[in-house]
Amino acid sequence: MSFKRLDPSDFIISADAITAPIWSTLSNPLMLFTTSSGQESGPSGQYYLSVYQTSSTANIAAVQFDIAFGDSNGSGSLAYDYSANIYNSPSSTIFGQYQDILLGDESSLFSFGAFTSSRFIALSFERTRYKESLLPGSLTLTLKNSSNTVNITDNSAQLTTAQFVGSNRVFQLVSGSAGNINTGISSNGYTNGSGSYGWFLPDIGTILLNPYSLVASTANGGIAWTPTINAPSQSTSPSVNSQFFRLLQTCSLNSQETITADYIFIRARNSEFNYSTNPSFISGSTGELTQTSFINNPQTYITTVGLYNDTNELLAVAKLSRPLPKDFTSEALIRVKLDF
């Protein structure tokens, strides 16, 4: 075993962005959306509705995202205890959770463009579906009500600087596809009178849809959706989550991940690493080379590269695909790649 200290010039750091569809199908768009009647009628169904990519027993159904309706006044779901004049309900709980996470202020409402809203529909993508974050500019969400259809994307391609809500990047949802804005209704892709279609929050894998934009008429950019959203004193059947689920047509969306690689260049010059410390290389009794031909023309084979710190602790090992011959007439350059 021989050692050699590496210089700063032997290290190069590189970062590569990797993108891929977030769906279990590994392809875009996702065109089949199914739900579980058991989950919807169970305790969790009061809060959210899980959406799967298949209902076939031949394939494994996996949650792709969850739909959750939030309303500051608790409308759209039955109050926990209406008889006690406590109007908190699952929808108000959902609203408060996102209010705390995103706004950090329990008295603030959500502003979709210039439109202030006390309710939203959240699409929370399963954490295992994406790696580092969702990819801005890759979204195309198609919603349809009767014969009215709208394609929704984010406005990341039109921004020169990132915008934040708290510590989270946020993009406005607009009319368009794959980052390309449709200016047929307005120049910024918003609806007329109801602001943007919502928020795209790539770092937490969430879309917040502005329901008022969908309720708007087609002339104003909506799809004339007429959901039933009862007061907390009355249960909603079907739920707002189920009503929105019926609007889903297709969705294209990618995830992104930055892979950082540290390239280390190990150089074995012609005068280096030509002798081995392996006991078979020398005579144990006299310390002479076992092969006299090695005196002027030694021959070694490099098979492994170990990376040590200054306290002689082994940090990483790189195995060569085949032994690399080394003598005084040859030099070697070995590139080691560490991904993290």
C-alpha cells in the first residue's frame, strides 16, 4: 500500500439536475385517476381524498396525491360540535394547517394574484413521488366541467426573480400548458375578477387551487363549476373533495433533483507506485525482491484506490473494473466520482 497527498487541484465539484415524471406510471400525463371508497368513507375522508393511478387488481395502486378542501369558516364539512356553537370542522382545520405552514399568521388569508380568498383546494403530492422538489414549468393540469375545459400551469417562465411565501418558493397558477401562458382571457393568464388559479409550491410538493377561479364563467376564464359547499351545520355529500375529483382529466408534472458529484483525480506518475508493499513482492528473510527482474523493471497492478483523511482514517474505497498495470514506462490517471 502506498500513499499520496492530494492537492486542491485534484478535486472538481459538479452539479447535475435530474428530472422525471412524478407518477408511478413513470410517464406523462397521468390520465387515470381513481379513489378508494373505503378511505373516503373512513375517518381520514373527512379531511382529504387520496388519488391513485389505477384501480386494476393486476397493478399496484399507489397514492399519487391527496385532495383537501380548506375553508376559514369551516364550510364544506360538518362541524365537530355544532350544538356547542363550535364551528370548527375538518375544512377549517385544513385551512389552519396551511395557514400556519405558509403564511405563519392565523389572521391572514390567501392572495391569489390580487384576489383574496378564504378557501382553497390543496393538491398535496405524495412525498415518495418526487425527490427534491417539483419542477416549475412542467405542470399542465386539465380540469373539465361539462363541456368547459381549462388547462392550468405555473408562471415560472415569466419571472426573473423567485417569489416567496415565508420560506417557500411560490408561483401563480395561470391558464396555459407546460409553462406557456394562454393570454386569451388576460395578458398574465389570470381570470377576470377572480385572480390567478392558485399557487404552485414546488419545494413542499403542493398546489393550492383558487376555487373562485373555477366557479367563474368561461368568458372570465373559469369552467362554471357549481360545487355544493354547505355551512358547518350541514354535511356535504358528496364532499367538496369528491366534487373536485370529478373535474380531473389529465395532469403532467415532473420532479427535479440536483445531484452533486465530487470528482477526484488520482495521478500515478511514471516514478510512483511501481513497487508493492505486498509481502509476496519481497523475501521475508533478506528483504530482497523475490524476482530479480523487478530490480530495474518492477511491475505492479493497481486494483483499488482508498481515500484517507489526515488522521489516516479510510473514508471511501474505489474498485477498478480490472487491474491496471504500472511500471516506470507508464503513468495512470484514475477518476473517482462521489455522488451525494
